[in-house]
Amino acid sequence: MPSTTASTTTASTATTAAARPGKVLLRTVWTLRILMALFFAVASALPKLLAVPAATTVFDAIGAGDWFMYLTGLVELAGAVGLLLPRLAGPAATALIAFLFCAFAVQLTAMHGENAGTPFLFMVPLAVIAWNRRTETAALLRLRPRPHR
């Protein structure tokens, strides 16, 4: 009997060890999603939506005006909310990567390269989120209304 108990214990330990990397990955990605959502909502969107002088100065410098500042803030806020919704996390991360690539281009051209590398720092965790949610994103893209018969 002791050998059966030992093999059962070994099997359950192996199963638990195999399940842990998945749990660690899940927790890591959730942490990234929460941190990125907080950044985009609080540190990035909020100053634009409240028209904080530092934000208005940047948009005046690029010649885009207040309307573009508010639009940018809304896009960032929508991306932040999307990161927290499991079904939309992948598309939101992908859209925010494209958004940050545009921010890189603006930083490079209108701001003479000042802080041009910063968007890439945020693209990395967003790429991890997008990659982790790729199956759900693909499933979401496959959703099509049924044709009427």
C-alpha cells in the first residue's frame, strides 16, 4: 500500500507543478493589464481630459489643438477600459500598440525626437498582453452574424 500512496503523491505533485506555470503566467498578465490600464487611464488620459497645462503645451507644440488632445485622452481611456475586459484585452493592447507607434512618429517629427523612445517602453508589456490574448482576439475576429435565410 505505501507504494500506491507514494505514486499518488508524486502524481499530484507533478500535476500541481505543471499547473503552476499557467497560474504564474495568468497572474503576470493580469498584473500587466492592471498596471497598463492604470497608466493609460490615470497618468496619460486624465491629464489630457482635464486639460492640465503640461498636456496642452504638448498639443500646442505639435499644432493639433485642444480637440485632438481630448480625442487622444478618450482613446487612451477606452484602451485602458478594454485592457481590463477579458474579451477585449487583446484587441485593446493591439490598438494601443498602434496608437503608441503613432505617438512615436509624432515625438520623432514634431517634438524633434525628445522622448521618442518612451512609447516603445510601453509597447513591450502591451505586446505580451496581446500575445497572451491572441486566441480570444482571433475568436472575436471570427464572430460574424449569421445570414438570414
